[in-house]
Amino acid sequence: MSLQCFYRVDAAPPRRRAALLRPAASVLVLLFLVLCLLGRKSAAQPPKFRSVTIQNTEPRRDVDGNVIDAHDGCLHFYAGRYYLYGTAYGKTAGYTINNRFRVYSSADMEHWTFEGELLQSPPDGVYYRPYVAYNQLTRKYVLWYNWYPKLWAGEVGVATSDTPVGPFTIVNTHVELSQAKDHPGDGSLFVDNDNSAYFIYTAIDQHHSIRVERLAPDFLSSTGLVSGVLGVGCEAPSIFRRGSSYYALFDTTCCFCTEGSGARVLVASNPMGPYRELANINRDASGKTTIPAQQTFVATIETADGPAYLWMGDEWNSRPDGTKGHDLQYWGPPLRFAPDGSILPLEKTRNWTVQAALGQPRTERSGRYVWPQKVDPNPIRTDACFGTPLNERGEPVAAK
């Protein structure tokens, strides 16, 4: 049906005809916008959930049957899929220039696909603890990571990508944190509901003290705003939010320790603190760890019962075949909270089931980014944690 049926624009003078057409065009534009909104609303589907079983009894494998080598990293749900980020150690003791940052994706946290490596042509160094966050303002995925140009001379780097699987382009290999001169160690990212981001990290030369630092709006640098010291002699920190409370978890240093580390819990009403300490949820009354693992992250996932918070830790030296990259990673069942907001102690659970949000099928990609192994010009010949000998590839020398 034409506009002439309503306005008789064919019979009107040119100026009046234009005046008549303007409100008609406005009506059409408004109608179009309403239809678009209605279409978008009808297209929005409620999340689907399915029963997912998480097992902690053996190394996880990808859909190709390979053991997933992704440690001291994080788990996120981005763009309709779960993404697991971590450091691949392979057969080494963990101190070579061939440590890799890897990413795997899954629709259900049970079936994982290797998506490739993250960093393009990084400078030589020992790399560990990759943490990725999505910036709603810049629409970039931002990677923060720790690395040693020389062992224990800690630096923090940042890189970006347009997709959650990268590869990520390095923006800065030496982020100027407030404690940069004291060699930043273990760190991880937290993004609040208002898209503000924070980096919680260790200052190695300050007796491994823990602080929280607010990042710039693009997540590529620090604002210089820093919290007080949350703990000393600690590492492997993580922050998450539940309701209006912010929880920081970390514990004592653990140099690839077999016994694992605890999970000291601090809580605050602001991510910058002040924090107050509650308890250690991964140590019993005698001080022994409940889960023989070192914390890597507390992941937030959607379940049929609402948000759930999964404590994740690396069980160092648990590999059944002697390959470090095959060490188990423990993913605990959802954290349990008391009425006062405190977290109940962890319980060792080898298998558990949850009604988790179901992601989307994987979009096929043309290839994975993987860079070749390098010859380390200055290989470390002694294990920095255990003092045992290593060969020129950084692998443990078998005892004779």
C-alpha cells in the first residue's frame, strides 16, 4: 500500500507535499524500530542448561585425545563458549623459554577443543599465569601475564585480541605497576560489573606481598591506584564478586609444591579494600591442605541455580606419567557460603555434577596459531624449586 492512500500527496503542492512526507517518514522509521525491537526480544532465548560432570581423577583430554596442558590460568564464558586459558609446560620442569600460553574452548566444560597458542613472537623468557578479560568499552580481549626475562626478575606484560582465541598482539612487555621496581610475581585479573578492572598480584622483592591495583579503562595499564598490603609471603591470588562483597583468595608461596597451598579468604565491600581476613578454606585444623593443589583461579559460571563459583587449583607433581604438562588440575564444586557471607571449607570431591549453562557449537576456524620450539641459549640446568638436575631442554634428568 502506498502513502498516497493516506495523504493524497500527489495532489498537494511541492512544498506541502514535502511537509506531508516528513511525518510519514517518521512514522515509518518508528514502526521499523519497534518491529526490530520486538524481533530482537522474540529472538532472545532463555539460557539452556544441561547436566555436566566434572572429574578430578585423571588429566583432562581434548576432543583429539590429547592431555590438556593449560595450568595456572583461568576459565571464562565468552561469546557463547567456555574458554580455558593456561600455561603449557610439556615435559620440562617449567623454567624454559618454551613455556606456552594455550587456550581451549568448550560448549559444556566436558568436551574441549585446542584453539591454539596466544602470544605472537614473545621475547625470550619464562612465561606463566595468563589471565584474559573482555573489555566492553574497547571490545577487545585483553591478556595480562607474568614473565621472567631472567629468572625471578618478574615483569608483567599485556596483549590484546579481537577474539577470545587470539593470537594476541603484545602491547607492552613491561607494565608500569606501582610496585614494578620490586618485580611483580603471580597476578590475576578481575573485572567488576561496571567494566572497571583490577590486577591482584605479588611483589616478589617485598617478601611476596599482595596488593590490588586498579587498571585504566582500556585495561592496558595501571591507574596507579593501589590498595594496602593484603598479605605477605603469599602468591597465586584471585578476586571474585558475590553480591556486594569482594573476595580475595591466596596463600603462602608454593614453588610447584606437591603438598599444595591453602586458600586464605579476605572480604571487602570494595575491590580496593580495606579487606578483612575470614579463614583459610583449604587447610584443616592442623594446617594440612585439604586439596593438594595451588590455587589458580575462582571461576564464575551460570547454573540453573544461579551463579556458581568454582575454586581451581593445580596439583603439582601429580602427573601419572612423569610429564609436568600432565599434572592434574582440580576444579572444585561450587563454593558454599554461610549466612554471614563467609565461605565454608573446601571438601575434596573427585567427581561432581552441576546443571551448567550450555554454550554454542564451535565455529570452524582455518587454522591454529602455534609457534615452533626454540633452542634455549641459556638453559637452566638445576630445578629452581627442588635443586635437581635438568638437561639442556629444561627437562628433569631421570635418576639412575
